Amino acid sequence: MALPGRLGTEALLLLLLALQLHFGLVVSMVTKTSLAQDRPEEGESMSHERVKRGWVWNQFFVVEEYTGTEPLYVGKIHSDSDEGDGSIKYTISGEGAGTIFIIDEITGDIHATERLDREEKTFYTLRAQARDRLTDRPLEPESEFIIKVQDINDSEPKFLEGPYIGSVPELSPIGTSVMKVTASDADDPTYGSSARVIYSVLEEEKIFTVDSKTGIIRTAVAELDRETQDRYELVIKATDMAGQMGGLSGSTTVTIVITDVNDSPPRFPQKMYQFSVSESAAVGTPVGRVKAEDADMGENTDMSYLIKDEEGAELFRVSTDGDSQEAIITVRKPLDYENKRTHNVVVEAVNKHVDPRFVDLGSFRDQTIVRVSVTDWDEPPQFRPPAAVLEVQEDARLGALVGVVNAVDPDLDNAPVRYSIDQGTDLENIFNIDSITGALTLGKILDRETAGWHNITVQAVEADNPSQVSKTSVSIRILDVNDNPPELAAPNEASICEDAKPGQLIHTISVVDRDEPQTGHRFYFTLAPEAANNRHFKLWDVKDNTAGIRTQRAGFNRQEQNVYLLPILVVDSGPPALSSTGTLTIRVCGCDTDGTIQTCNTTAYVMSAALSPGALIALLVCMLILIVLVLLILALKRHRKGHRMSEDEEDMRDNVIKYNDEGGGEQDTQAYDMSALRSLYDFPEVKGGDSGPDLHSLPQWIQDQSQGDPNDSATASDFSIFRSYICKKVEQADTDLSVPPYDSFQTYAFEGSSSPALSLSSIHTLSNTSEQDFSYLSDWGPRFRQLAGLYIVGHNEEEGS
């Protein structure tokens, strides 16, 4: 019978020690065997030849965990050359020699001085040597031996991979594998049962089991419900010695999580919810939120909501908040407090992910009633119908009724309504509206051809609350009346070949009419009365609102008459029937043999008769080139002038230079009569030596100067020189492109033919007391009198005058 606890362990150690000592003595006595040298290596075959050897010993063992006070005897080494007289000295070397293991030099006894642990080191390798004590000479070859540490059951099983966490779905069948646990024992698995481990459950053994050999944990019941308990804590025990008495044990905790399956349907906490919303709420306004509870977790709680009743689905919409899984009820259509004040909406919750294994556990949907109360709100007037389309004849008189718009107050008090037209939509005040009745009347005469439609906005306001305003669009169509006569459509010209045949169709006439009768257009064609006896052309009414013009004869000649004017009378179908007369211009043209028109001009006809087509083309090309060159020259000249104008922009002015400081007088009253001056000083050309006509056209004072000899060559020469000089200056002014483009008036005046001094200055007087000397005019006086007068030189670069 084994002793319990520590006392049992020590008794076992003493027993093993006694057996070891006895076994060692016996072997030492009977195994005086000599081997070749050391023991064979592992894997080598043992030789059966017995050889004399000097060492005598057995295999050494030492029990681990020895706790005695004296060194533990391990074994004895002995040489057959030892005669017991103490002449031989024994020594050891190697692992633990001298520290863990000591040897008696005389007897060869080996003892262990320290407590050994097989789990730290299972054996020690040492070498033994026998020497002569006096000479220290080796008597035997050094030999190696092993001291094995004998195992005892001193290590309990340990769970090295803990803590353990496993999971199993709820409602799993009995025997469902959850996980596996493993315990390790450091004892020697090859010696006894110290390392043989078995497993057992210390807690929750009714819910889970563990396989005693493999450590696999399985379910023991089928009623695992996560909603009741979502985890279990197991204590798993591992015992060595195969569970026998005296075995050591270790334990670990295993956490088993019960995972969710969708076995719980959604449930509304309440069977009815109440919300209120104003009838003015816009579409999409949230009314309220409700939520169905689901005992499941994760995606098994995902659900969708829908409205079951038809009325609620028409007025309200329900959606799901993905984060909170709430049902959001919103307005789908405008609500009307006066029509219905309370709505009962049936909302249903449905699981999105349904596990078919658990459908039988209950319905995976639930319903609740959402009662929505509509509150009153002061609404603006409502037009009935919301928009109107009215019609009126375009010839309606002022004040005529166009139509009536109607708006009512939807509230219970039914307040009176006042009407008006938005002036921004009727800027010309074409329409008027009665503020009480809503009757629309004409304020101006209409014209459908100017505007066929009018769109105005009518607004209605509650009489006792001007802030309640609503608007509607009124479209007014202007109906057509026949007030525009038909007209010939363009083009109203036609061409005919000179060799046209009688009855040939030369033109088709169409008509335009600004009116749009509801029954459609119908036009009638005839020649005007003044063309009723026309012998050249006749009109043919095609009866499809067009007419054709045909020839009545052959042999047209454009040299005799190249244009014919044909008046045509067009009448519409009314009522009342309106008509107009249009003139069709028919030109006679020259054509080729295929009937293609070549030219309709009589002058071109004469030229074409004289010139070949190639010559005509060459002539046209030359004319075109000439026109291009002229345009280029003009453009270049304008560009140069523009450049000078930009440089001398400040000099672009008109200069009037006047010398007339006498201050009036009979001689000066007509000084600015330009027409008289031009006729007075119109110098003719001098032809040859005949100066007679020139002198007659000169002023009177010049003629008086030359009365002595009209043919005087000196006088004519003087005048010719002056005229040449003036002409030269004018020509230089016209051709000089460097001067600014302005007009210059230069005035040369003299005092008059009656001045005795012939002075150019009006300062001079007839006083005999004057001390002024006018002798400088003695030489130039006669000549200057011939040249003096009013000369106007006008220079304009563009006109060249």
C-alpha cells in the first residue's frame, strides 16, 4: 500500500535505492568480464569473443530527486589488478566529475553529492582511470562509462497551449466536436506510466464531454441556446500514471463561446406607435422611427421593413436605417387634414437572412400599427384646376371675356380669395382680371400673327391673410381669323427660252398666308382682269394650292421683248374671302440645245453673237484681275493715309487765315460771298499769245491797268507767270502726300481800287500829315495790282481739290 503525498514518494525512493545497491553487488560478483576497450557505439554489433579486461563494474544508475543528507551511492569501479593493498588509485573525469560525482581513490566507490533532475539531464558521461599510487602510472587504459538518471514520477501534466477558447453554434446536435486540448508530461515516457496522461471534465460535465485519451471536447446536449447563455467555462484535468493512484495531475480552463444562428424572429416591443405630422410636410419629411428587436446578433439581426396596408403604402414610405436597423417612416404624398386626420399604417419587419433549419421555430416576421395624426396648417388657396388653357378669337373686342380662373381656400374656414395678374408676365397689360370673380378680360386688341400664345401668371391671396399666396400658370391661345390676304410666295420671277413650245410649263406658283384657319388653307388662282386677254401665257389652277404658268405660243424673241409682266389674282377660302394681286416677272432667255438657260440679257446676247464663249471668259477674267488691282491700290493708299493721320493726329484741323483788319467798309461787305469770288476770279487758260479774252475775264482794276494796250505782251506775261505759279502750287499741294489732310483757306485782300496809295494795309489813311513812307510799293504797286485779289486755295488729300 502506497503512502500518501510526500511520504509515499520518499518511501519509493528508498526502495529503489535498496534495489540498486543489491543489483550492483550481484553484478560485480558475477560479471568479471574484460571487454576490448570501451563499450560499443550505438548501432555497432556486439562481439561474442570474450577478452580479458582489467576493469570490473556494472551499468550505473542514480535516482533523481534524492533528498537524503548523505551522498548517494552510485556504484563502484574496480580493476582486476587491484589486490586490495591500496597501491592503486582510482580517478574519474568528465561531466560532473569532482562536483556532482566523487570517487573514493582506494575503494573506487562513486557517490552523487547533488540532487539530480532527469528532466534537466538524463545521463552523464564520465571516464575512469586506475593509476599506481606511487608512480602515478596508468595501470589500465582510460575507459568511458555512463551514469543514467533514473526517472521518478515527479512532473505533473501541463497544458502548454492554454488558455483555450473554442466555439460551437447554438442548437448543435449532441457529440458535435468543439475543440481539442493537449497536456504534456516531462517524465520519461519509456519508463513506467509516469508520462501516460488521461483527461476529464471537472465542471460543466453535463454540457460538454472530453475524450480521456485524445482530449477532444464535444457537446453533451442539443439544447445550447445562445440567447440563454452565450459562453461556458470548462475545467479540463489531465492526470498521469494513466489515472492510477499516486499519479500527478494538472488542469486548464477552456472557454467555449456559443455562436449565433438565426433562430430568433424579429419582435416589435409595442403593438402600436403614435406619431403626428403637419399637413404642410413636404414629400420625404420623416414622420417617426420604430424598431423590431431581434435576439440574434450580427447579420442575423439585419431586417427590412414594409408597409402592408394599401392606404398607408400610398401616403407613406418606409426605409431601413442600416446602422440602427430602425424603420424610418416618411411622407410619400402630400397630406390633407381636411380630407383625413388619422392614418393607421401597418408596418412589418422581416429578417433578411433566414436559416431554413429553424423556420419551424416560429414566423420570422412581425407587425405593428403606426398611427399617424395629421395636424392642421393654414394652407394657401388652391387653384382648380392647377393650370388653365384658355382660347380667344384674335378679333375679340376690348373687354371681351377670355375665361375664368378659380381658387379656393382648402382650410375649414374657407376664407375669401382675391385675384391678380403677375405684372412680370403681362408687361403690356393685354389682360385684366376681376379680383373677386377671377374673370379674365381683354385690355388690348390681339393679333395672332404677332403672338399666337400668351402665358401669364395669376396669383390668389386669402383676403384675411395676405401671406397665404399661391400662383398658377394660364396659357391663352389666340384663335385665328381670316384678316390677312394671301400673297405670292417668292421667287416671283420665271424664265422662258426663246424657243419655248406652246403649252410648256415654265413656272409653278405657291402662296403664303399669315393666317392659320382651323380648316386649313384653300387658295384660288386666276389672271388679273387686266391680263385676261393675255396671248402669251395662261394660268392653270392645280387645285392643291398651287398654280402653273404655261405658254400659249412659240417664238419668243428677247430682242423684241425680253420681259413680260403677268398679274395674278389669288383668293383664299375665308371667311371672309380675301385676295391680293401679285405680278410674276417672266424673262426671255437664250438657251442651249438642251434647254439650259445661258443668258437673259439682251446686251450680253449681242456680245455673245460677236464673241466666242472662250473670248467672253477671257474678258471676264481680265476684268476681274483689273478690279482686284484697283482694290489693292486703294487699300494701300488708305493704309498710308491712316499711318500719316496717326502721326500727325494733332495737326488734323481746318485753318482759316484772314487778313482784314480795316473793320468793315463798303469794299469788304461782300468779302465772304464765295460764289461771287469764284465767278469774279475765274482765270481762263492763256492760249498762245492772245490775251484779249483773258483780260476781259479779269477784275475791272486789272482791265483798267491794261486799257492802254490790251494786247500788251508784258501784261499778258505777268498774268501768265502768276497763273502758272498758282497752278504749280495747287498741283504740288495735290500730289504732296507728306502734309496733313486738312483744308487751308488763304485770303489775299487789298484796300480797293480807289485807294490813292495802293496800300495793302487798312491802317493807312488819306491824311496829308502822315509821315509813313510807301515808296516800297513804287515798283511792286502796278504788278501787285494785277495779281492782288481773293484767291482760295483748297487742299484736301482725298478729294484733291
